[in-house]
Amino acid sequence: MPDHALEFTDISVTFRSKDDPGQRYTAVADTTLHIAAGEFVSVVGPTGCGKSTLLNIGAGLLEASSGSVKVFGQPLVGINRRAGYMFQTEALMPWRSTIANVMVGLQYRGVPDTEARAQAQGWLERVGLGGFEDRYPHQLSGGMRKRAALAQVLALDPDIILMDEPFSALDIQTRQLMENEVLALWAAKKKAVLFITHDLDEAIAMSDRVVVLSAGPATHPIGEFAIDLPRPRDVAEVRNDPRFVELHTQIWGVLRDEVLKGYAQQLKKAA
């Protein structure tokens, strides 16, 4: 098996304005990023810098203007069938029960209903939702909906998991519980994970490696840090480790100026 589960090489993404086709905006420029099989990589950067754009390219939902994407050594064409995508806003269908939502991806893949239900039931129990199979999304708390969305992704047994700020809307206690659950499930399966977050603490606590992106336009990696904290980790307790504090200081030293640039750009747009 190739060393890299997901490879971005010299990726650039340029959008044309709907109002003025002659006007272009380069969201991502000359970006190279590799995620090894079984590696947990977080990407941090200022708001609007293009983090989600990279994730959409890796999922095959967006085509790069230039550069190449490979999945386990093979060029990506169309949708990335080896990846599961956990969105910032959970993609649960309000008219389907919890178990039916987890089943849906398996059913689309042609898994018989009886087998799909059994697999979905197993994943609901693994994420702590046993007994809530017949509830609908509006009957679940925010944390429970996130658990259902996670089960929905993991039920497909993807080799790559793409996560776009999946816990940003949760309260801190629920967020830490979900982070620890993801780490436990990841440790058991060791899938490749590309995790997008604004939270530097979260990135350090969860990852093997943290990549820092510049402020946009034309965002690109400007720093890469190996996270050498021992595993397994508790995301709350690891923050007290002196090495965590050291890593946070190092990464924030690179990220701080980019955040200020991004903030200035947001103010300019609002003016």
C-alpha cells in the first residue's frame, strides 16, 4: 500500500466572480500536503483562508484549477469513494430516524436492509446512542446529533475521514467528550484523518501533525508541526502537559500574524 492515503500536490484553486466573469479570486495557491495512512492531521488557519476548500478537493466535491490529488497513489477522478465526510453541520435527514440516517449510506451502496440495519445498530451502540434508534434528529441534543453523524460516516468504513470543524457548535464539555470518542475510534481503526478546525488546542490535542495555512487570498501552508505527545490522550488532561504548552506557543507564534491579517481583511470587507 502506498505511504500516503491522500496527496495534494501543487494545488491551486481560482474562482470566477458570478457578477463579473473577468474577475477572479485565488483561494488556494501552490499547496502541497500529504496525509499518511493511519495519520491524524489537523489544518488550522484564519477564517476564510481556504481550509474547507482543501477538504472539498480531497472529497472530490471540487476540482482544483491546477495540481493533482491522489488517493492511495491513484489519481482522484470524481468523488473520493474511499473517504467519508463529516460536515460542520450534520447531514442528517429530518424525516428519517437515527438508525435510518446511519443506514442510508450503506443502502446506497447496495447493502441489504437487514444487514445495513445490523451494521448501523452496531455503530450507534459504539458512539453511545444505543436505545435512541427510533428518535428523529429534532429529538436529539446537539451532541447526540454529532454522534449520529459520526456513526453515519464510520458505518461506511472509509479509509480516509474528512472532518470540517465538526464540533465547533458544541458546548465545551460535550465537545471534549466527542473529541475523546473520535480519538478512541480512530485508535481502534487507524484511518487517515484530515481534520479542519479553528481551535488550536483541539488540533494539538488530537493530532499527529498540525499544518498552518496562511491568510487568504492564495492560502498555502506556512508551517508544519509534529505533535509528539504520547497516546492515548485525554483532550482535557493533555492541555496540562508542559510539552502541550510548548507546542501551542510554537504554533501560535506562526499562526498569530495570519489570524490578524485575516481579521483585518474581514473588517475591510465589512467596511
